[in-house]
Amino acid sequence: MKNLLKKLIEAKSTPDVGEIECAKVLADFFTSAGIESNLEIWDKTRANITATVKSSGEKPALLLVSHLDVVPAGKQNWQSDPFEAAERDGRIFGRGACDMKAGLAAAAAAISEIKKSGVQLKGDVIFAATAGEETDSIGIKKFLESFNSQENNLCGAIVPEPTGFKLITAHRGLLWLEITTKGKTAHGSMPHLGINAIESMRAFLNELEHYDITGVKDKLLGTGSMSVNKIKGGNAANVVPDKCTAQLDIRTIAEHNHSRIQQDIEAIFAKISQNKKDFSAAIEVIRSVEALKTNSNCAFVNDLKKITGNTETTAAQFTTDAPFIAELNIPVVIFGPGKPDICHKPDEYIEIQDIQRAIEFYKKIILHFAK
């Protein structure tokens, strides 16, 4: 178990190198356990891996979905090389140790132990580890494109993200938009001959202040939020800028409709154009992930409460690939080892005892739903 996690950490899977080496580590692991797996590779370095333990088919299948990629280690000081797994003080350190290669390793180990035990399953166990969760969710999209939900009747899905072993059934979605205002260049001494794209952006941002995304509230998720987090415009102090961009980070709840939000922003464009005839703007979606909201009282979740000893579910502050899995019309629960507040930080680690604890939990969950 520890060796698998260390190999996964050392199989660097940051956006600049892709996920292929990490996927190959898992493929070798499953082969050694007598489990067939399938690698899907694209763009030479990007990869998904799936593996299935077959059954008699009397029960619906259980799906476990993780992500292979990790965020870069950054320039901050680490006590040890972030991509050389270090074991000390009952912990394993390295980039991805918590988010989420510990959960990934624990799920794979649990499936392997059940396979080796020879127990006869009545429901398939489907394992998937995908690319790009930290950036564009391309891996989960590719997985779902090839996944035949009619052939694979599912009871639910587990996402082994770090939750401190809490059952997460909800999190906010995200909608990242880039707004571009367009103008016309001119010499800075004769601004009347140009159209200033920065002035157009200012007009847009002034109107955006009146757009309230917090009017709708969810009991678990609270309200949505919106923040202007990046602005770029102009090339020189003496040139009227012909382009300005602003990036918006919008966090949504289940009651929000991402398409409607984009329509609302386009309506702001139209309003400004009525009084500012030279106003021109466009909108581009950088990333869109819907909110997750699984019924906390459905049979699948209630069974998980009993198995894990949790009396209630909660919501997460972070966003995951879970909403894409929910498109299969199944309950999706996020549950795994590790503390969410140490993700993406220097000296990221996982408690070794928590990995073993996770393996036991996943084995109990698999046997409950699939045996």
C-alpha cells in the first residue's frame, strides 16, 4: 500500500508533464493483482485508466472515480523533494500525497484485496482515474463519453477526495468567464480618434456591480459569489488600447443556471450599448463545473452513513469532478482520507494510518454494495 502511494507520487503528474506515468503505475499494479485495466492515452502525455472487477451481474455496479493529476509544487520551500516520496513521523510527504493519490491508492488497494480474496461478487466494481481535474476536467469528460450507462447499471459512485472521512454530498460549482472589450487604437495625444477598450471595461464593471448572484440561498451551500480576479489591457502609456480582458470567478449553487448567467452578462452588454454606441464586448467560458447536490437521505447515502459511522453529510468548500459523474443520474458521494486544508500546500502529506483506514472503509463499502 505504501509502495503504491510512493510510486504514484514519484510518477509526477503536473499539467506540464501529463498523467501518463501515473496511469502506467496503476496499470502495472492492477496487472499484478490479476485485474484487467485499460489505458486511454491522448496528446502523448494525457491519460485515463479504468479497471473492472466483474461479477455475476445480479446487482448494480459500484463506481469509484479519482483523478491522476496534481497541482505544481510551486517555488515555496519543501523539507524534501515534492516528487520523491518521503516517509517520516508516520506520514508520507509529497505533492499529491493528500490530493488525491492517497485516496487513489487506497481505492485501488481495496479493489485488489477483494479480487485476491476470491470473494464472489454480485455487482461489478468499476475503478476510474482521470486526467485534468485540477485544470479542465478533460479526463472525466472523456471517460463519460465512452462509458455506456445502459450496459453499466450503477448503484452510485464514490469519489475518494480528501474529506477527513466525512461524507460530502454537496459543493458549489464554478464558472470562470473571460470578458473582452474591444476598441480602436490611436495616439495617446489624440484619444478622440480611438475607442478606449479600458474605458469600455470600466463601463462594464460598473454595471456588473449591480448584478446580484447572492439572491438565491441553499441550506447546505449558502449563496453564490462573484469576483473579478484578473484584468489586462493596454500596450503602452501613449497608445489608446484596443483590447481589455477581465476574468471573473463565479461560484454557483445548484439553483443557478450557468447558461442563464452568461445570458445575464450579455444583457449587461446590450444595456451599455444603448448609451455607449462604440461599446463592443465578448464573453468566453474558461471553465464550467456545475454544483453538486446529492440527496443526503437517499438509500445509497444512508447505507454509507451506517458503514462509515457518519450520522450526517456535509458540504465541501472545494470543487471536484463529481458533478460530471452525477450526470449519470446516480448518487455521488465524496469520501476519503486526508485533511482538505493541507491540499496544494508545501510539505503536503498523508497519515499512513489514514491510508489503511481508507482501505478498510472502501472494502466494507464495496462488499456492502457488490457482494
